[in-house]
Amino acid sequence: GGRGGGNLTSSWLSPHSAAPPLPPPPAGISKSDLGMAVRGNPGRRGAEVTHVARHGLADTHGLCRGDRILYINGLKVDTEYDFDAVLNAPAPEMKVTHIPAGGEHPTTIDIRGAG
């Protein structure tokens, strides 16, 4: 069986004149995509990760509860307000500099949005 219904394609266009559709621009990574919450930690560098949603981008890229986020895309993150401000300008890619829980040395991971 084939597809039912009338044929609504623009048959007057030759098959070679139409350019392939461009892919949509990459969407920015939103807070829900990232799936992570932080809180400021007075007296310590960075903002502490308090929650990581399972299967969110933070989780799949190896961020864990207790990690400290220092920078996102080069912007300093010391409080949840900084974190929100960074995510209010969604970028398709995030470079997250963090100190793993129990660690001393910052590492940077690249988080890319789906698509």
C-alpha cells in the first residue's frame, strides 16, 4: 500500500531547482536541557552543584552533585544568579569549567546541545 490522500506537491517545480532546506539554527542549551541546579557557597570558589537530573546534559557529560562550577563559557559563576544569567543567553555549546567533588584541579568540559 501507498500513502493515501491527494498529491499536494508542487509538481511545477523541476526536481533540480529547489535547494535542500537548510537545517534550523542550533538551539541554545536551556536550563531544563542542562538539568542542573547550583547554589552559591560563600567562602569557596564557584557555585556548588546541588542537583543533577538523570539523563540531562550535565549528567551525560559527567557533572555530579558536589562539583563546583567556576566558569561557563568564560563567565564566572559564583552564585545561582550568575548561573541563571549565563543560561538566559542560551548558547548551542557550553564550556563548563568545574572542580570535581573532592578534587582540587579545575577541568573544562564541552557540553553540546542535541541537534
